[in-house]
Amino acid sequence: MNLVEIAFTVVLGLIVNEASDVSPRMAVLVVRLAARVAYTTPELKDTRTEEWAAIVHDRPGKLLKLATSLGFLAGALLRRSRLGMAGIASRRLHVVLEWVARLTIARGRRLRLYELLLAGLVALGYRPAENWLARLYELQQRFLGAVAIYWYSTSRHNGVGWLRLGTLLEMLGRIDDAILVYRQATATPNAHLARAELARLTNERAVLSQRDQYRAILTPVLDTEQALLARSAEMLSEPAVARIIRAQRREGVTRLLLGEEWDARLHCALLHDLDGDLDRALAACLSTRQDVAARWRAYELLERHDLIPPEDRPLLQVTLVPHVESQPIPYGVRLIHTLRRTTARDAGNPSGVAETLPIHAPRR
Amino acid sequence: MTDPIRITQPLLDVLEMLILALRDDVDVHGWAIMKAAHRSGPTVYGVLDRLESAGWVTARWEDVPANVNRPRRRLYRLTATGNSAASKLLAERRPSRSTVDSPLFRPGLLGRLRGMPRGGRGATT
């Protein structure tokens, strides 16, 4: 070891020693800076400075104190940048939208392939940042325009992109442009959805049949359900531990989707019933997890088709009345009224009032 | 009082932690919440900002004796309205997760909580 190496080692040791001694003081300065960056009100800046300094003080080790303070600073910078980026994204988005609108809608013509690709590439740039920020801040940030254009560029064939773009334009207050877009979408396989949107915007709801209206409402719900099923299948193919972790993380979303599932199935039942397919309607009803609501709907279907045996009506009535009284769901109330009337009619009381009803033992 | 606008998983985690602390008559500081909720500082303080502005949480400085030379901690506690609203919210959003199943009931974390200052006494741990 020569003299230079010895000197270097000594100096380096001194620097490391000094740095570790100084780092607690630096940590306090860093959290002060972090509070200044993260908050705008002076009171909150002072409060958080002292509070975070206490947290840093409690951390063991000198370097760990500094690392903790740097963590606060990173969070503060990201918090500030999130606000800034949202503004930038918004401005860029308007530029993109104007560009798309100028190229297509204003001239009243369809997009060409290269235009779609360009719009898609621009939109793709937003998605990673959006996902990253959403994970970081647990926000439901949706740069709606970017998503819309992304769909616009990738889902042209089924018309979903047109619909998304129409929604976006509608939100931006450009109703005439939105109507133009929806009209273009009537040439796609999702024409019924486009017609529904058109009818809504132009107050022509009467032109739609009831079935089209139901389909328009139902399709997004069914899309959600299919996404849930796909995700369930994906999760089932993973190792058990990973599955549990993922399930925990996605608890909120899954719960939301599960909440929509039974509703989707009941809508399915309604649609099957409109199609005259009673068997599938009943199957859709009874496949839900919402036992009471689904069974009411199933009984209502059976009753409408006069398929409930007379001897079962009193039993149904006695079984369902307490539920209806505790949860007055409209079709439950309707069903009870119908059952009472038909039971009274069967009992030879055409006034429709049945005071006392025989209770049959449940049939196994 | 206004409700916190965004209901997120970190918010529910922090509320669980605060309810547990209130049940034990303990005021908790930010670091304890971060540890128990397994959330980062910016996330937890973002939630605390929202809860404070909504009136669900009240904060106070701990009492540090004059001879102790260190920064004061800031202690958080659910208000009465915050407690009822948070309980209702958790019952709606996490009905399947009983308090006993909560990760906050892990012995280490609970032990940490129990070592924290009691409300109204301003401890100097």
C-alpha cells in the first residue's frame, strides 16, 4: 500500500465518519424541505416539519434517519409532480383531441388506419404513467381522453372506440361532434348501443324498442362480468399464496364487481324473458348469489307464466311475506299481491282477499 | 362535517388502525400508523390530511418535558363522529373482515400500540 492509498483510505474513512455524523442533521433539513414541497399552507408546513422530524428522530441509526427523510422527500416530490403532471396531461390531451377532431369529425369522415395508429401511440404514452400514479397514490385517476383515444385506436372493429370517443366529446360539451361519432358507430356491430346514445342525445328515446334499451344498459354490465370471470380464471391458475395476495389487493375492485354480478344476471333473466326463453331466464335468476332477490324474480317469472302450482302458492306466500316486509323490493311486493289474488281466486274468493291461508309442509 | 371524498384501501387501513387505538384509549402517531397499516409515509399522511379536514380525526402534540431534547410527536385520535362514521364505513366495505382477523391484531403491532401514550395523559415514551 503506497502513501496515496493510505491517504485515500484515511480521507475516505473521515468522510464516511463525518457524513454519518452529519446525516441526522441533514435528515431534519430534508424533512423540512419535504414539508415545504408537499404542502402549501404555512401552518401545515410547520406542523409536518416537526412531526416528520420526530419520526426521523425515532428511527434507529444515523443513515436510516437520512433514508427515512429522503423517503418523505421523494413522496413530497411525487405529490407535487402529480399535480403538475395532471395539468400537463390535460393540456396535451386537448391538443390531441383537437387534432383528432380536426382530422376526422370536423370533416365528417372516418379515420384512416395510420391516424388510428398515431392516436393510439400517443395515448399509449399516458397509460404507464397513469397506472403508476394510480398505484402510488391509490387514486382512481382516469385520464379519460387518453383511454378513449386508446380504445378509439384499438377497438375500431367493434365500435367500442367510437362510443368511447362520443362519451368523451359529450363530456367536453361537444354534443354535435358526439352525435356525429355515434352516427358513425351505428355502422358497427354495436349499433344498438350507438342508437341508444343517439336517442339519448337527440331525445328520440321513443324510437328504441324496449329490448334495445335493455341491451344498451346490459352490455356494459355483462362486459364487467366477463372481465370478472376472466380474472377469476387467471387467479385460479396461479399458486395459492399469490392468489390470496392478489385477492387481497384487488378486494375493493372484486367486491364492486361481485356486487354487479347478480344485477347483471337478473338483467340477463329479463332479457331472456323478453326473448321468450323462460328456461334460460330462470337459470339466470337462480345462478345468482343474491338468493332472496333472485328467487323473487324467478317466482315472478313463473307466476307470470302461470307455472306455480296452486298448492305451492300459500307456501310461497307464507315464506316470502316476511322477506317482503323487511325488504320491500317492488317485484317482491308485486309477487305477493299476485299470489294473494290467485290464492284467493283458487279458494273461491273472487274479491282477491285471502284472510287465512293453509300452510303446507315444504315438498322435498 | 364533510365525508372524505375518496374511499381508498389505505384510508380503510388507517381507519381500522385508529378504531383499534381508540378502543384501547390510545393516541397514535404517524409512524405507528405507517407500521401497522403497512403503508408509506406519503400515503398515510395523505389519508390523515383528508381525515383531519373532514373532522374525523383530531390531532394534538404530545407533552414533552422540558429536559427532553427531541421533536414532539403529533398524536391522532378518532373523534366521536369519526368513530361512528368509520365503523359504519368499515362495516360496509369490509364486512367479512372481523376485528380479530385484522392484521392490526398481530401481537407485535398490538404490543406497539399498547406502549403508546394514553389519551389525555400526554405520555413521553
